[in-house]
Amino acid sequence: MRTLGRRLALAFSALVAGSAIAMAVAAPAQATAGECASYLVGQGYNHSSAMKNACAQGSLGTAEGDANCKIGLKALSISATHAATACNKA
């Protein structure tokens, strides 16, 4: 019986730790895409779904996502400097 209790406690601990890691990893991606868009709005650009999509690409954390973010923002006539800064925030 004692072994069963330890196993259950270990399984529960692993579940809690796994859930905490998943939340910690997922949360920043959502927040940073928002920071990208907020930065651009602060620079005087109008918020749009295309801007949101470009910033979401930047928040993927990959070189491809960063490139897609910059390309998407430049297509919206956002300056290269502002696009680079915004994508770095994503």
C-alpha cells in the first residue's frame, strides 16, 4: 500500500510539473505577438489582421518565422526599422 501511495504521489507531481511547463512555454508566445502589434500601433500604424498574423509568425521563435514577420510587415508599408524592432519583440 505504501508503494501505491508513492507511485500516485509521483504521478501527480509529474502531471503538475508538466502542466506548469506547458503553461510557461505557451504564455510568452501569446504575449509577445501582442507586444509586436502594440509597438507598431504606438509608432502610428493602424492595427489590422495582417499585422496580427505577421506578428504571430514572429512569435514562433524560428528564423523562418522572424523572416515571415518582417516580410509581412513590410508588405503593409511598415518601415524596415520598425518591422525589425516589432519582430524582435515577437
